[in-house]
Amino acid sequence: MLREVQGSNDGVRLLNGTGFTAKLGAGSRQRAKTTIVGRLPSGGLDDPGPPAHPAGPGFPAGCSGRGVVAVPAVDCPALLRALTSEEADVRRRELLFELALALGGTPALVLLRRLSPPEKDRLAAAVRPPGRVDAGTVEVIEKLTAHCRRLDDAHGPATVLPVVQGQRAMVAGLLRDHSLLPGLRTRLTHAYAQLGQLAGYLHYDLTDYPGAHHCYQDALTAAHEADDPALIAYLHICMSYVAVYQRDVGRALDHVFAAQGWAGRAAGNVVRSVHAMETARVLALDGRVKESERSLARAVTLAAEPRTDGDPGYLYWWPSSRMQSHTTDCLLAWGRLDDAIASISHTLGSPATPMLVRGQTLLQYADVLVRKKEIPEAVARIEEAAGLTGRHSSGRLPQEIRRVRARLAPWSGNNHVRRLDDRLHVLGIASATR
């Protein structure tokens, strides 16, 4: 049990009932106190930009503007308790404490466990002042980022966002404070851009759209600096996702057209397939059915091509159930309900479908059933999707549940719908009538 937190001139001592002491140097002490870290020293990226936006309940502001990263607040006593319960070796405990402190606190432990002892030592060398950065350091950062993506697939953004923000702040400091060889700086800048893209997506999934926008814009600047056409294209696609979700088709069109040239310059076909699919979705929502059909066919053709070394690893999820889910979006926009049901059945029948995609697909199914006035079945699908909200922290899933429930307004007196409202109330998802 934690007994006290003491400050001193040469560090911070954290004491617990087992006699363990973590003594932090000035650099770690500064990380525990700092709230804003500037990024790159060039190109005008030190402008703090607009005020920070909330990342959701319980989260600090995540993206404060161009070139600025908000460092997540760390609950040191909670982190120390977690380490004391799972790590008996004092030296390893001290190392994990130092690394977790730099990477967002207790949520980082699940990722740090995936690193080998040499990888942890290499990361510690980067974290400790004055910091040491080499190609191996960047490899560790890239590995952690890939694990963050998988962790989000399983649990949602609430667990992952503090870790990603901690990584972004760390990489921002490395880029700001070190003179690096051009190749290493480019690679580290690319890692920063990837972290910004992931942070933007996590904010988006928490329905913090201003936060997503600022992270995406920061990542876009870094991706241009790293001269990565595939990542530039993907960031525009991600910004189209946000615009579509906000029902802003015009802005979505701007982004898919901006992405087109960059996707054409990319080395592999995967990002071109992702772009063609998003273009098909946006054109479908814009009522341009024939153009949408052609773009969807192109997406499918490109997805069938073998992967190459030029295809980015962060698009590991394509093609998959997400591609099928986006196909369903097109079919629904085209008004082909029976084809949409077949596509939905394909997605739900796959054991590899991620939890969030499964929930969204269940709500697509409910939408079709409402259109067909099959109310009991629609309610059953909504209830099934609502049951996933306790296992995945996406903010979009409850929002989509409310949207589909609103379409049941003409049947609000129906016993099935009333039971649904009771269930949503218990789960803390306000329905259209409460």
C-alpha cells in the first residue's frame, strides 16, 4: 500500500508498504509535471494553435493544436500499486515504473509486457535525460504503436488513448531535443505521424471530433515532412470518415479527392483499395450511384492483389470485415436492402469480425429491419449491439444505437420498443424517449 509521495531536490521518492522506492531523476519528475510538450523545431510547428479539446469523460485534452501534444495525467499511486502486485523484482519494477510514467501510466503496462528486456532498456535510454535515439529506438516505438492498434481492436479507445498520447509526447521531445541524422529523423517523424493518426482515430471513436481534427492535421504535417504518400492519403481518408459520420458529405468529398493523387503515388495497392472504398461510400451518400458502383468495383479488384513490402503495416485490417461493412454502407445508400442483408450476414458470420465492427453491423441490420417494419427483429439486433458497449469503450457505438432507436419513434408504444428503452436506460444509453 502506498504510504507517501515525497519531493526532494534530487528526485521524487514513491514509497509503499513493501519497502520499494522508485527514485525519479529530474527528467522523469518533469514528465510527471509537464502538461504541454512542443514538437519539431522547424517549419513553424511551435505554434500552440487553438485551445485543447476534451477527449471524453475522464480524459485530459489530447491534441492542443499544431505541433503540441498534451501529456496524459498519471496516477502515480495507482501505477505503483499495479506494479507492486505483479512485479516482484525491484529493479524491473523501477524500470517499468519509469517507462509507464513516460507512456501514460497504468494502461501502458499491458504494452510494456510485450517488450523484451533489451527493448525495455533501449526505450529507457531514450526516456532518460539526455536521451539516446537510434534505429533500434524507433523500432521499439513502432512496435508499441502496432500493439496499441491491436489493443484498440479488442477494448476500444479509452484504454489506449493515454498510452498513445504518452508516446506522442515522448517522440515529440526526441525530435525537438536531438540532432539526428536525416534518415533517422525522417523515420522518427514518420513514427510521430503514425501516432498522430492513431490518436486522431481514438478521439474520433470517443466522438471528440475537434480533438480528432487537430491530431489528424498535426499528423498530416508530419507525414508531409516524412514524404509518405500512403500515410498522407490515409489521413485524408480518416478525415473523410469523420465527415461522413457527421453527415458532411461535401467535406468528405474534399478529402477523398485530396487523397486520390497521394494514393496514386503510394507504393502498394492496399491504400488505393481503401481509398476507392471510401470514395464509393461518399459518392453513394451523394446520390452518385453509378460512380459509386465503379469505385466499389475498383476497391474489390485492388484488394484482391497480393500484398507487397510497399503496403503499410497499419493497414493490416484491410481487406476484412471492415471492407464488407463499408460495402453494406454503399448498398444501404443505394437502397438495395436485400443485398445489404446478405452483406451483413457475411460480416456477422465471420469469427474474425472485431467487436466494434460487429456492433456497427448489428445496427446496420437493425436499420434495414426498421425500413422493412420488422420491429421485434430490429429491437433484438439493437439489444445485441447494446450488450457490446460494456466490453468496448467506443463512443460511436452508443451514439449509433441512439440514432437507430430514433427511427423506431413511430413504434414507441410497442412492447418490444419499451423493453428496449428499459434496457438502454440500465446500460446508461439514453434512448430517444428518455
